[in-house]
Amino acid sequence: MTAAVPRNLLLRSIPQTEYRRLARASERVSMKRWDQVWDPGTDIPFVYFPETCMVSVVARMKNGSTAEVGVIGREGTTGFPLILGIPAIPTEAFVQVPGEALRLPARVFLEILKVSPRTHRLVLLYSYTVFHQAARSAACNLFHTIRHRCAKWLLMTWERVGKAEFNLTHEFLAEMLGSRRAGVSAAAFALRAAGLIDYKNGRMKIRDVEGLKKVSCECFFLIQKEANQVLRASAASS
């Protein structure tokens, strides 16, 4: 594909020469909701750099219950396990918010990193932010209310897809938060009553980002701070 100004923020932070090399090896794809990015315990076939879609990384229990342990949007890439030498991991990843992404085979991704030292370093730094997000989410699930966590999750989605309206049901949000649907519905109702969000027929709209930030726990800000530091560090070294 032809190189242009990347919509993915991680790619925007790497030197132009290295971005052009990666862009030539990739293709832009339209991702639908529920599209699998990787299955648990199987080799990761492709690496995605989301542009307008968002990917959920989910842990599934034996009884079928699930909880989201990470989200990946335009700030990052799904290739972080590969750079750590892990071709398969026990979680699963699928598209949560549909949109576009750049895709390239995992093998090609690793070959590019061998000759692109700054890109290699950036993806390695990004890997740290993914693990920080998972650790922070574990603490958040333990100590913060469903209303705080709902606000945090909606803000993280808004930040990663670059838009304030997206498909989302209460059932799916409850599954991602590892909470009961009734609690999530009550939290969403309170946020709507405060004029912060609106939802209808499985469609969520954030009406007041700043107001939602005031409701969110500190976890949203800490997760975003780490991600922004990686992007700034990369830009400074380019």
C-alpha cells in the first residue's frame, strides 16, 4: 500500500523511513465486530495496527465467563506478544468496535523489526503499557465501583477509536467488565441521567467527555499517561 500520514498513533511516532517500509508490507482491512485477532493457545497469524477499530483482549474461564484484560486501539498494535518472543498466549483477542486497521503477517512484522531498530524499541515500550493496563485494570476491578469503571471503559474506547459514538450493549459491557448486567445497566442509567452519555438500540454516544472524566476513577488517567509517555519518548528520539 502507499505510505501516507498514518492514522495509527504508534506508527505516527516512528521515523518516516521505517513507517514507509512497514506500510509497503501491509494492507488496510475493514474489521467487523467479533473478528478474531488471535485464538488462545494458537500461533498469532497477523499483526494489526488499528486506525478506527478497537480490539479487546479477553481472559476466559472454564465456566465460560470472561473478563477484559486489555484494549488496543489507534494508540498501539496487537503485535506486542510477538516482540517478546511469544507466538501464542492463553488469552483471546477480537474486534470490539468495527473499523479499519493496517494488517501484515506476523512473520513479516518480525522481519521488519529486525531492520527497524526504532520501531522495535517503540513496540517494546508499547508492550509495557499493555501490561501496565492489565495490572491497573486488576486493581480497578477490585477497588472501584461499577459506575467509575463504566466511565473509565467508555473513555478508553473514545480515546482509542477517535469517535464518541459506537455500538455497545449492556450485556457486552457487563461481560467486558466482569460484572452483572443489572449493575452495569444501573451505572449506565446514572451516567445518562447526568447527561454524560446516551444509548439506544445497542448504540452508545458520549455526550460530555469532560463530565465523564470527572466520574471516572484515576485509572483512565494513569493508563493514558503511560501510553502518552511512550509516544512522546519515541517522537523525541526520531
